[in-house]
Amino acid sequence: MTRGAAKALGDKVAGSVSKRTECVALGAEAGSKARKAAELCVETLSEQAWLDLVGGA
């Protein structure tokens, strides 16, 4: 999923993960954002779980 598609579904798309981040949807190549989310104990979701949550599936 692209950032534009996520925005179209009404979500806020951020360029980085911080302690204020509520949740991170992880795609196939999440890389550093996945690691940062884990370090900060930020909830992560698979792309499909996120789509189910926002009703975009």
C-alpha cells in the first residue's frame, strides 16, 4: 500500500516513528521503522491487519 492510499483511507502518515506514535503498519520491507517501533514499544500491525482495522479491505 502506498502512503497516498493510506491517507485516502483517512489515516495520518508520518515519516518517522517516535514515542508519540500510536501504531505502525508494517509492509514487506519495513526495515528501520520496524526496528524503531520495537525499541519504543510502539504497537505494530501487518498491512492486512491495518486494512481490517480501518475497513479498507
